[in-house]
Amino acid sequence: MVERLEHEVESGAVAADGEAVQARLIELLAEVAGTARAPIDLTGEPAVLLMVGVNGTGKTTTIGKIAWHLSKELGLSVILAAGDTYRAAAAEQLAEWANRAGAELVRSEEGADPGAVAFDAVEAARSRGADVVIVDTAGRLHTQDNLMDELAKVRRVIGKQLPGAPHETLLSIDATTGQNGLRQAKVFAEAVEVDGVVLTKLDGTAKGGIVLAIADELQIPVKLIGTGETLEDLRPFDPTDFANALLSGG
Amino acid sequence: MFDQLSDRLQATLSDVRSRGKLSESDVDAAMREIRLALLEADVNFKVVKSFTKTLKERCLGADVMGSLDPGQQVVKIVNEELTGLMGGVGSELAFANSGPTVILMAGLQGSGKTTACAKLARYLRENGKKDVALAACDVYRPAAVDQLVTVGGRVGAHVYEKGTDADPVEIAAWALDQAKAERRDVLIVDTAGRLHVDTDLMEELARIRKRIQPHDVLLVVDAMTGQDAVGVAESFAEAAEFDGVVMSKLDGDARGGAALSVKAVTGKPILFASTGEKLEAFDRFHPDRMASRILGMGDVLSLIEKAEQQIDEKQALDLEQKLRRNQFTLEDMLQQMRQVRKMGPLSGILGMLPGMGAMKQLKNADVDESQLDPVEAIILSMTPEERANPAIIKGSRRKRIANGSGVRPQNVNQLIKQFDQMRKLMRHVASGKAPDQQQLASMMGGAPRPKVRRR
């Protein structure tokens, strides 16, 4: 990318003054980050969203926010599946979000098979005619093969219950993550075919530059960004805004 | 752990080591490689700069260049400097002279505070025989209190909680009063995750700190954090004046940037490292051992400590006696297997052995321990009599055992055969004769072979 910019400046396509170069750089960065806003596919009946990611990247919180938007702003009926059966009180945490968002919750006891929870949730959604199912999963480090296999199984189980599902698999990535984020995306994409990235905790000083590498190398677009603790703090990703923010400030 | 960094540093150093003499340009080239390796590992660039500068100065010193084996000297210096970068000798928690020792935990959201609280509580209970209590001051994240209560229960720590309606500062103060009244040894205070730029919450943290006057403030840092780790650590140093760091998620393929930068930037050592999903996966952080591991020199000290923790001396003596008298039974074999497995995942143990990092075939090997499960199940399906004397296992017993453990009768036979061979071999050893090579080979060949999977 730097080469391309240098080339353009040398060939005179871009004026050789600081402002023009910066403007072009922002354009180029935005191009890499994603050409247009990538929408979330909600055409399935019900549409099934699968949320995956490393521990502590904000999966459950993001689900709460998505559910709130879908239910309160778009008037859709949403079912949440508490697929994190590993971490203590994960289901309670999701229950609280379901409550705030006015969504239904399908859960099982701790230690239950996450695939079974997902299966039940999709089944429930089909029988009740719900619009969207969002499946939470336990955080897992991408280096743990057995857990990644488990995740692949959850995906397969969902596909069995509803062909074509999950329609959207979202990977949450913490904006403070370093170069390691690319590796996370790669391994998760191999296991569950990730459709989009949710970049969380962008309200800190971190800029999440790693998503550029993810978009560029793996062709996985950023779909949503999380910028705070409240329900409204979830926005569609805007490549140009992102590129601007990346270059501004320290 | 830090594989990439480890590979690059080892490659650079083995090149240096292979030279009989070192010129200044050789050292320059090596320093450039080390600098790149560190930068790629997300180590803060300022830290890298000063690190390589000191390193270079020391390497060009007269005692190195003039020595008989300059390459070896350079390796030694890198090891020392790397150890120094991560904090030198292992640091300790400060404990109160009287009354409960108060430990305040802080960190960003999702860095692993609540889990670290429980793991630390377990660690202090196991290793210091302390009566540990936890205080649930994360009133913001839904179900955070429930989570702490659950994991606290698992590690046998009492949890002081007041739900989510109270003020965190008040909860902390109240919990401290309770801990004093109930004469707890340690009180660990969990707090809500907060971004270092969130001034309100950072102030709240400062207020908690002021109110309860903790003996130790620990910052939990995700090992996978990139360049931002430094900014985070600096802000927390200001608001919470933390004393030490807990490095979490070190079992991922983190590049090591956060671990290598934090001490240099804040001057605070890494006290603990969290290395797995289980509550036991938590230990003291030893910079010297970590440096050796990064440089592929293994960590035999940790391995020995682990073995000592898990293996009961009396049991080991009993076993030796039995071996000498050739009274080793299937029951003993089961005990042995369990003890080894208690030391943690086999792949982790392999990583502590010197030179293992350099072995290509083990590099990405994933030792599948579930292969050991059927063996355990088979033995457990036997009666005590059968375990002591497997010779009596014939047709119907074999069928029963196979049914009981969900394997085929052939598997039961296989196990008994292996066990017999093992016993024969031990008789040889016990009688002082060198084991017959062939016998040894056939035993190894017949043993349940760990499935090795390459990634």
C-alpha cells in the first residue's frame, strides 16, 4: 500500500503536498478496510447468527447490543442461545441482556453440550416463527484444537437443524489485540467460515489496525464496531471514518 | 508460548554461536535480527530500541570479543538481558503483618480479572495454606457477581457480595470489614473491567484503592495485547498505582509483546501468569525461566516443581518397593497414569524440556491425551482381584470388562499383554540385569501410542 502511494505521488497522480497525500492515504486505507458497508444477512427464516471469538473479546456484550437493535429498533423477534456452557454465570449474563433487549433466551445447565443448546434454540425459533436467532459461544483461544473442533461442530449442528444456517458467523476481535489478531481470524475462519468481524472496545486508545490486515489477507470485512458499554454503542463499520481515526491523533 | 519470537531468536543465536570469531558487523547483523524479531512480537518500539542498545554495548565489550567462545557469551548476555527485561528475579506479593492481606485486581474488560481472582485464590490456598475470601465489586457487567460466586465456590473461597445495586467502593470497604471480623488471611477484590480512558471509572478505582488501602494492586493484562499494552499499563499505573501484573491467556500463541514491554515501561514486575482454561493453570512468573524457554533452553526447574507438587513421596516409595518385589499391579499403573496427567497437558510438559522447541516433529504436535482415557476405563471396569491378578481374566470376565468400559475385548487383551511385558521388563530392571533391548522395543511399540497430529 505504501508502495502504491509512493508510486502515485512520483507519477504525479497525487499532488506532492502533505494534505493531498494524507487524503489519498485515507482513501487507500479505507479501500483495504472494505469497499462498502457490508450488511448483516437477515434473510434467513429464521436468520441465524453465530458469535465466536477468543475469551474476553466481548461476544456476549455484542450479542446483547445486536439483539437490542434488532428487537427495539427493527421490531424483530429475537431468540438468544446461551451456547457458552463453560464459563461460570455466562448464561446469567446473557439472560440479563435478553431481558434488556426483550429477547427470549434458550439455555441449558452449565457443562451442557453447546451444540444441543444451539439446536434447541433454532428449533424453538422455527416453531415459534421468530425472526432471528443469535447463538453465543464460549470464548476459546484459537490454539486449542479441541475447542475449535467443538465450535465447528456447533456450526454443523446448526446447519443440520436449518439448512443454510448459520447465515452469519461473526468473530469478535478486541481492538487492543496486536498482530496476534490476524492469526485468530485465520484459525477461526478455518473452523467456522467467518463472515464478518465485530471490532470491540474501540472506545479506548486502541485503533484496531489489525482489522486492515484481516480484511486484506483473509477478505473478511469488519461489519460492526463496539464503542462502549451501553446498548446503543454498536455501529456499522464505516471504512472511511475508520481510516480517518487511524491516522488522527497519537 | 511466544513461538514465533522464540524461533527467530534461536535462529539468530545459533548463527552467532556457530562462528568462532565475532566481528563488529556480525554483532550488528545479529542485533538487527533481534530488533526485528522483537518488533514483530509487538514489543513496544522504545523498549526494543533501548534493549538492543544495551545488548550491543555488552556484546561488543572487551570480555566478550576477546573470549575463547564469543558466540556462547552473546547467548549468555541475551539470556541475562531478556531476563532483566521481564523483571529479573521473580518478585513476590506483599503480605500484611497482621490482619487480612488485601489484593485489588484491576484491568480492561475481558482481560480475565474474575478468572484471575479465582485462580489466585486457589493458588494462595494451595501454596500458602491461606484462608482466602473474594469481594465482588463488579456491579456493571451482567452476572459478574454470579460468576465470581461460582468460581469462588469452586476454589473454596468465601465470596462477599452485595448484588449489583451497591456502590463498588462501599462493597469493598464492607468486604474488608467482614474479612477482618472473620479473620481471613487474604481478601481479593474483583473490580469491573474499565477502559483506561474512562475517567469516571478510573476515578472510582482510585477511590476503592484509597478506601481499602490494598497491600497489592495487580493489573491483569491480556498477553495478546499489541502495542496498546503500554498505554494501558501507563494509565493504570497512574490511577491505581499497581504493584504487579498478572499476565493472562499466555497459553495462546501470543507473541510476547505485552509480557516483554510491561516491566520496562512501568517498572512493575509480572508476578503471575495464567496459562489455561482450568483453575489450576496459574503460576508464579519467573522471568529467568521464561527467558530460557524463549531461547529454547527449556525450563527444567518448573518441571521438577510441578512433579514435586503432584507426586506424593510416600506413594513413590511404596511403588519402588512394589517394583522391587515385582508386585506391581494394574492398580499401581492406574495411579501412575493419573499422577502424570495431574501435571497438566502433556504438550505443556514437553515444552519445558530443553531442546524440545527445536524438534520439528514435536513443534506442532498435539498430544492427544484422550487416548489414555480408554486405558483408565478398562482398569476401572475390573474388580480389585482382577487388577491385582490379571491372569484370571478369561472369556466372560473379559467380555464384562469390555462392556463396562465401552471397548472391544481385543483392547482388554492388548492392555493385559502390555502390562505383562511391562512387568517382565521391571523384573529385569529390579534384578539388576539390563533389560533386553528387544523386549524394551516391543513394549514401547505396544504401548498406547499418543496420537500425534500435525497442524
